[in-house]
Amino acid sequence: MATYARHDFNNDIISDVLWRNTRTSEVGIWTVKGNALESTSLGLVPLDWNAVTTGDINGDRTTDIIWQNTISGQINAWLIRDTKILSNLEIRNPGKEWLPVDANWFGADTNQDLLVQNQTTWRAEIWNMDGATIIQSGQTSSDPAAGYRARRAGDYNGDGKADILWQNVTTGQPVIWLMDNTTLLNSSGTSLVNPGPTWKIGEKGDFNNDGKSDILWQHDSGRIDIWFMDGTTIASSSIVGNPGPQWQIASTGLYNADDYTDILLKNTQGGQVTIWYMQSSTVLQNFLLGGANLPEWQLIA
């Protein structure tokens, strides 16, 4: 049974949905209750601040929100409890070329850590977090080759520590680094089969509930596939379906608490949002979120 869900802002081990209105700058949370929603506003945030990732950086099993100022590069954290802002704290200003990519457990404590990457040099760092305090920051023991963007931090070998999934921005080549905090365990990383540049890594999740992260892909045509991973080995792959290119993967999470990762999609034309409740690669239910038609709302997580 899961003890933590991504994007869970009220600690009920069910993932929620984080929104931002691109016109008014309002930020809000939808808490998912089966086939119902409850909406909470977190207030207005200046548009030069972007919510770049989320994670439980203080170890209270409630997801926090990481912000970055697009002008200065300053990175702040909203520590969240029960869908309310507990505190708004500064983390660090590494410069705007450094971007927080994802959060996961790289270290040995209960706080999720931040994976950050320099978008100019491609260099990556891991910030071991204790709330908004960086207790240790370190460059990964190897540098990625030029053109490789860190896409997700997932536990692909099931050892309880996050690994790094990369994708080349030109060729589409995916690579997995198996990690022990900042130390790369598998030489210079393991290249997987290259599906080509028309396939983009959509998200991460444990779709078959085996304790290991899998890779969710989406083709430019809209088709969605899952690679079920065992470390750096693709144990199997499955086609999930093709909702059409107007439907884009927005996030993943445990939206119905059955321990199988589900998929959140948004229609880029009309703004509708839907959840695919999954069991492995099978869509059990397609739940349109309250008939939402919200083109001006940006889905953050």
C-alpha cells in the first residue's frame, strides 16, 4: 500500500491537481475525491514567478511547491499543509540558467531532494533538502553529454533511491543513470532503445505496481506508450492508446489510491482535463474533471 502520492497537497495519499490562471495569476489546487473535486485558491502570484516542480522537501508526506523567478533565477519553496501555504521560504539563487527539474529521494532521509540542471552547460546537481535548507549540494559524479536534458528522477531499479532519466533534445535518445545520491553507479549511464525525436518522455510512475518507476512516452501523433522498467532493462512495453495530438500528458499520480499510477491529460485546444484511471497499461476509466473547459488555466502538476 502506498505511503506517499505525488502532488498530494492534503496528505490523504491521493494525488491532487495544481493550477495557475495565466490571465489573473491565481494559483489553485483541485483535490480529487473519487469522481468529485474540491477547489482551493492559494492566491495570486506575480507572473515572473514559475512553479517549476513539486516535492515533499520537509518530509511531512505533503507535497510542497518549488518556485523560480524568471528574471533573477531565485528559487523559493512554498511548504504546504492541508492545501494551505505553511510558509514561503527562500532556497537559493543559483542564476536563471539553473532549473529545478524534479524532486525525489536521492539521499537516505525522508526529505525529497531537488535535481537541478544548468540549461547552458548541461551540468546537473542534486540538492539534499531539509525543508527550504540545502543541507548538502553536489554536482553529479559525471557530467551528461551536451544536448542531454534531465527529464525525470525516478527509482528505476527499486533500491529506494532516485535515478536520473535523460533524453537528448535532438535525437530523442534516452539514457538512465542509476544513482546513489550524487554518485553515478552504472559507469557513464545506460542508453536505452532510441524511439526517435518524435517520441517525448511524458512522465514517470509505477504503472504495474512492482516498486520500480516506468517510463511514459507520447508520440507527436498523440499515441501514448509505457515502458515497464527493471533497472536499465525494458522488461516489456505496451501501447496505452491514442487520444489525438491535441491531448497532452500533463502529469501522473495516484488519483484513486489503488497503487497503480494514473495519467492526467489536458486538451491543448479546448482546455478540457481528464484522468485516465490505469491498471498497468489498461485504461479502466476516462474521467473528465467536472467537464472542465479552462483554456486560460495552466496545469502545473
